[in-house]
Amino acid sequence: MASAPRRTKFVLDEDRIPRAWYNVVSDLLAKGIAPAPPLHPGTGQPIGPADLAPIFPMALIMQEVSTDREIEIPDPIREIYQLWRPSPVFRAHRLERELDTPAHIYYKYEGVSAGGSHKPNTAVPQAWFNKQEGVKRLTTETGAGQWGSSLALAGAFFGLEVKVYQVRASYDQKPYRRMLMETYGASVVPSPSDTTEYGRRVLKEMPNTPGSLGIAITEAVEDAVGRDDTKYSLGSVLNHVLLHQTVIGLEAIEQMAMAGEEPDVVIGCVGGGSNFAGMAFPWVGRMLRGEGKYRVVAVEPEAAPSLTKGVYAYDFGDTGMMTPLVKMYTLGSQFIPEPIHAGGLRYHGMAPLVSLLKEHNLIEARSVHQRGCFEAGVQFARTEGILPAPESTHAIRAAVDEALEAKERGESRVILFNLSGHGHFDLVSYEKYMHGSLEDFEYPAERVTEALASLPKVG
Ligand SMILES: *Cc1c(COP(=O)(O)O)cnc(C)c1O
């Protein structure tokens, strides 16, 4: 029997950029699984679209609550997507050989975007829908700076002013991301900052805090609520953000068909859950519709293990307790994760939709230590050539472990993971790893117990 020719890249034409985003809520509802409504932090009652209007434009709010299966992608957004989409899927032949595994490893590479990660997939539509409604200025938080640079880029495309609150630990560790944001025209302050009331309060209580995404979100929301021309933009967690990312999985389904294989396991790293959801939800949709069976695995850091060690409860999305309450896996909104190098994964909660899938056992979760992740990241760089973002190395760690397990059991396995971004701005972290000065943080059980004690009593 003639074997199929070896293929390494699976590339789609620009006209294969999806015409609609995929909303998993529709297929969940068909199975009788309903998302829990967000609640007003004051009254504990479900909130409506009008409650969110001071923070988000109406078009995004309607996407947030939509139950439609598909939401059309406007042409001006598809035109910008053409700058980097469809992104390639690669077969990791060289990594497979290095691991000496019978498994087939595929990865979809989102680092080809101008921002270097999946985040422009949602930054562009968010900026565009804001612009349509006359918004002049956007505020946001950023961890490692990936989201801030993506929104800064989208702001530059549409002529919107962008103000970024960057988590202090990342602001200090990763100065080049700040310079990139400023080059795109955004203004950046370290968070906690002295430019908001909440930031000043935190600085007074904890002058040496490394900051956290939860704190930065409060500052950005406070800023947006205080000005008429300004709205707030979030890089992960929310339904509409996850929705925009589904272009990843929709393309990947076509690309795996080109490869002539179905994945046994689909993997993504999770901070707030958006790149994972973007890859996973279209595959989960196939499962819900009875069109396939996959193991879907979310990988999180041991230092912020919301899915594997948190509780499923209503909690605040931010540390200052300003946001609506959402039902999610959480470590408590007061929990500040250790300053691990995967800044994008330092979040106390998890997207409500990812949490819902976990609660219904439609996905699995595992947590990993950062040194093992960097080890896999370096192995990946030396075989496949791409230097992965520290966040993305969490997915690589899990993919490598799956491949090694397949080898041990002598079984074939098709592994697909999302390589959410490149690590070109994270070389200081790699240097620390290579010099042996990168430490692992144990799961801080006591601090989590303390943080969970202040969960709001609702729901
Ligand atoms: C922000 C980021 C993440 C984590 O955020 P999610 O919303 O969970 O995807 C992961 N990888 C990269 C490269 C990022 O920039």
C-alpha cells in the first residue's frame, strides 16, 4: 500500500476565514445545559443588558447573551482578519521523532498575528463594535502585555485611544511589551497605579504588591465608568470574547480534515479561558451534536489552579468587587497568584462557559508547574523552531505528556493543541529557566482558603 505523502503545514486560503463565529451556548441549551445568569453585585438579582451598557457597547452585550448558534462576522472585521488568518496548522514531525512516540501531534499556531498571539482575534471586533457606537476611548488590563498590545493594535486600526493598566509584575519583567503598546499609540501605567481611586487604595495597603489581573480589571473598569466617551474592553473570560476566538477551532476542523485525521485529544492552556475555548468549543459542539468524540483538556498553572482546585460558585471577576457576579470556578477574587512567568495565566477565576463545560464533564482539566512547562517549551523550540509564549508552554507540556503516555502504552493517538502565541518578548523568563533560577510555586492552599472565605453569599 502506498503511504500518503508527508505533509507538515495545513494552510487554508483567505476565503476560508469563517463567515460566522460559533456560539456553543446554542448546542448546550439543546442538551438541557443552561448557563447561569450573571448577577448584580448589590441586589443578587440577574442583570439585564442595560446594566452592562456603561461598560460595553450594545452589540457586544447582545453577543454576550446570545443563544444563536452562529453570529455573522462583519466584512470589515474579516478584512482585518486577512492580515493573519487563517492561521496554519502544523504536524510536529520533528517533535514526534524527538519523543520517539507513535502519537501524531498537530498544533495550530496563533503567533502569526501582528500581536503575536490569539488575542487580536477579539481585540479587532471589540474595537470595531465600540467604534460603530461612537466610543472614543477604551480602557483595559493586561498581564504579560499580550492583550494590551492586541487592543493597542486594534485601537490604531480604528483610531481609538487606548489606556492600559499593566500588572506590576509583568510591567517590570517585560518592558518590551510596554514599548510595543506605546508604539501602537496606547498609554500604559503599572497596576496598581495612582491614577484610580482603587489603585491608590491598594498601593496604600500593599505598596510592594506584584499586582494581579483582578486588580488591574478594577482599575480599568473604574476609569471607563467615570467617563462618557470611554468603554472597557476585556481580553478573556466573557462569552463574547470566547465567541470571537472560535475562528481558531472552526479553521482547525477544516485543517484536520485536510490532514485526513480526527484528533483524539484537543488541548489548550487556560488563563481566563479564551484561546482554549476558541480551539475547543467548535470540537465540543461536534460532540454535543453527536458528530464526534474527543477528549478536550484545559491546562492551567499550579500557581493559579482555578479549574482543578477552585470552587464552582458566584464570584467577582475583579479584586475590587466592581464587576457583576458570574458563576465560575474560582480561587476567590481576593486571591493574588504568585508572579509566575506566564503572566496571562495569573487569574483567580475561569470563563463561565469553560467552567460550565467542566462542571458537566464535557472537558478535563489539569495543572502543571512552570519549570516543566519551560522544559517542554525549550524542547519545542529546539525541534519545531518556534519559541512559545510561557502561557502556551502549558499546552505543550500536556501535549508532550499525552505523546509520552501513548508511547508507554504502545498506542496511536492524534493530539491537537493550540499554540496560543510566541515568546519573543519573554526571553528574560527563558534565560532564568536556562540559568536554573526559575522556581516552582506550590499550590497555596492556605491563601486560597482565606480568599474563598470572602466569596459573596448568593446563588
Ligand atoms: C493571554 C494569553 C493566554 C491566556 O489567556 P486565555 O484567555 O486563557 O487564552 C494564553 N496564551 C497567550 C499567548 C496569551 O497571550
